[in-house]
Amino acid sequence: FFKPGAGPQACTACPRFAYSPFGSTSPLACACPAGSSGPPGATACVFCAAGTYKSFAGDLVCVPCPGHMTSPAGATAEAQCECTPGFTYNSDAEDLKGRRLLALGVCEACLQGFFKPGAG
């Protein structure tokens, strides 16, 4: 809700799914929550598409999941990204210099003779 001026008029609601801090005086204070995006002033909030996520509220855009990963629509964290079919998670992955990539791991293609039909 927001109220731009003084007087007895009621506060105006932000658009559907958007919210604003207490004491807001402008529609520009309306923001889309994590997992959705919209223009500044949140005239409309749309859930992040599958394969993307947004961790913070505001007018930021949804971020794509890392390579060969997908997420459900409306994802709010990179942790919701999973390997796509045909790829499997490898937490022991190494970079080109042989250093372990401990933070995220990577999705690698299934080895020859193996398959994975679903995400995860």
C-alpha cells in the first residue's frame, strides 16, 4: 500500500503480488517479491520462468540457472536449480587447472551407456 498525499483518503494497494514498505508514499515503492520480476514501481509482477530464479525483492530481472540446469517457475534461489535430463550433478568437479569447484559443482553429461530421463 502507498498514499501519495496528506488527507483523509485511504491508502492505495500495490498491484497483485507486489508489496511496499510501511509508510510508502509512491507507487514506485511497490516491489515484486523474490521469485518474480516486474518494472520499477511493480505495475505487474510475473513469476520467474522455469530455468531462472530471483533471490531478492525489487525490480531486478530473473537470473538464468547455470549451464545444463533448470528450476521450477517462481524459483527464489539458485539452490532450486537442478540438472536437466541427460546431465548429472558432480560436486567434485575441477576447473581447467585441477582445482575443485566446491561451491556449486556442475552438471555433466551422462556417460556413454547411461541415461537420466528427468531433472534432478
